[in-house]
Amino acid sequence: MELPHVSDSLGIVHPICVERGRNAEVWDEQGKHYMDFVAGIGVLNVGHCHPAVVEAVKGQVETLMHSAFNALPHRGYLDVVKALDAFVPVSYPLSCMLTNSGAEATENALKVARAATGRQGVIAFDDGFHGRTLAALNLNGKVKPYKNRLGTLPGPVYHVPFPSRDSETDADQAMAAIERLFEVETPANEIAAIIIEPVQGEGGFRLLCADFAARLRALCDSHGIVLIFDEIQSGFGRTGKRFAFSYLGVEPDLLLMGKSMAAGLPLAALAGKSEFMNALPKGGLGGTYSGNAVACAAALAVMELMGEQNLARLGKAQETLILDTCRKWSDSGRYPMLGGVSGVGAMRGIVFKDTANATGAEHLTALLAAGREQGVLLMPSGRRRNVLRLLAPLTTEPEIMKEGLARLERALDTLNP
């Protein structure tokens, strides 16, 4: 597929051009039908063109398409932040700002943490991903391809291992790494924030160890450090709960949201305790398009759709289908390249192992192409790009989900020597 006038620095996973979509199904310009298990990289948790979202957007376009909130406030922005206060499961009243993207929310979180603490240092985690803008890049826990050729990035940022049942690091080892950091690299009183994903997205769908999360919360409280949870990919229902931090029993000081927040329209948010969110002077937060009226209308429809019972039902149904299918594949012994299943709830990854004839990454690369031929679109993750992340919309009909997994199985059959 030729991409005239598009920078070669954009990496394209699937060389097709999508023309239309409906829930978990898409059709390309040649009319070929696919099951979409990429879903905008976790953006479409309620699927392509959900009728309730489409209706909300149409109605908003006819009344007000945009007003720059910093200059002329509009009701959509106010309604969204009020809805977020009810939607986000924390014990304190939320203070919010809306942004265009998750990376922009990350950048503003760094500003807020610096202003609130008077410090500059940040602790982030190996294999984490927080965006592609310059300061967010330095938070990312791997070099390729994001940090190549860029020289010194804004900091200071210190990385430590991410503890998870899906990694080789446990809570004791991760805490020891932080203690070493405070002894060897920088004192705790120079750290403004610790930023972490409750479930790593780009890092391979790995759930944070709950014991470590509790210890991290206590550490931040003890040293006056702002705890930031990045739920840009894991939030808005991806795990079957509104936010993945509910699995951990710990609340953040600041929360990053985005991706599926507005069902495909550009909207994200930074929210948290007012004592932090109000630290910058008037005018310190904002943006021309942040909180666009049409995107706000979509977000309100999304939150209405994501009631607790509805989310739990959809998430459990998808989780069960994925786990049952992966168990069947494992028990069959037909696919020696398949490792374990990572993640939690409906946010699941399949690890690909090295075999005698190929690495796990090579197996997964071959699977992406084979899956596309079979009519299922897939997405890799992990530092070695050896973890298949399954991102079908939560609203995927059971028969469509089963068909997508059947197409994935046929693609797996092509990998056997």
C-alpha cells in the first residue's frame, strides 16, 4: 500500500485503508470484511459508530461545534467534568481539565506535579508508555522506536522495574529498586511524582502487583510525592471495570484518561485532587481545542453506556471467551509458540515464545499478516513485540467475537512448521 505525502516515520501495522466500521467489524476500500481486534488501539471500547454516540454527535454538531473553553465556556465541558466526578471511583471530589490526547494529559500532569511540590524528578517504570510528546517520551520505559535520534529528553526521569504476576519482577524487588534510587541517584525529597499504569498497554497488558500499589501509595504519602495513574488505555471499561485501579484497592492523586473516553473523537482528561490540580496560576492549564463540544457530547454518551452492571456483564463475557479459547489452544498442543495469557478482565494479551525456528516476535509478526489474510486485525505489544493484545470492543456480539477468534485460530495454523 502506497502512502503518498505521509511521513515515512509513521509506522503502519496493517497496509490497508479502512472505509467504514460497525461495532467490531470494518470494511476496507476494496470491500474486504475484517474483525477489528485493534479498535483504534483501545479507543473503541463501545465499538465503531455506536448508535447512541452517533446520535449525540449529530445533535451537538447542529447546535455548537466548538468554543475555546478558556475564552468562552460551554455546557458540554461542564457536563463532562461533572459526569467524570460521578464516573471515576475515588473517595474525593475530582478537579478536572480536558485535553485533546493522552500525551497532552501526561504533559499537564507533569506541570501540575512540579507546581504542587516544587520538585522536578519523576519515577517511571520499565516498559511503560505515556505518549510521544517530548516530556512524555522520557517517561516511556523503552528506547526503540520512540527515543532514537532525539538526544537528551526533558527530565530528570528515573526508571525502575514494573512488578507484576506477568513479569519477572515482584513487589519486593521493585521497592528495593526505588530504595536504591533514593540512596544512589536522588533523594526522595527531589521527586515530584511517580507515574505508573495499573495495567501496562504497550508493555504487554501486565497488571500491576496490588501489594506493590499499596506500598507505592504509602511511599508517596510518606515523602509528599504525587502518585499518577495512567489509565489512558486501561480506563473507560477496557478491563471490564470503569478503571483498572479498582483491581488494586488504591486511589491515585492524579488520573490520566483518554483513548476510549469519547469513542473515537479526540478527548482526554487529567483529573485528581484539587490541592494538586489548583497548584498552577490562572491560565497555567488550557488549550484551544481541549474539551471540544462535539467530543464532549460523545464522552457523555460513552459514560451513559458504561454503567457498572453493563460493563461487568460485557467484560466478563469477553474475558470468558478469550480465556476459554486460549485454554483450548494450550491444551491442544498445536501451537508451541504460545505462552501465557497476560492482563486482567477483558484486557488480555497472549505471549508468544521463542521456538527452534523463530523468536516470539517473529511468530507474532507472521501472525499479524496471516490474521489479516484471514480477516482479523491484530496488534502487537511488549518490549520485544511478542505479546498479542486483544482489543475488540466490549460491545462485540458473542457470535462476532467467536468468529474473530476462529479466524485467529486459522491464522495460528499457518504458523506451524
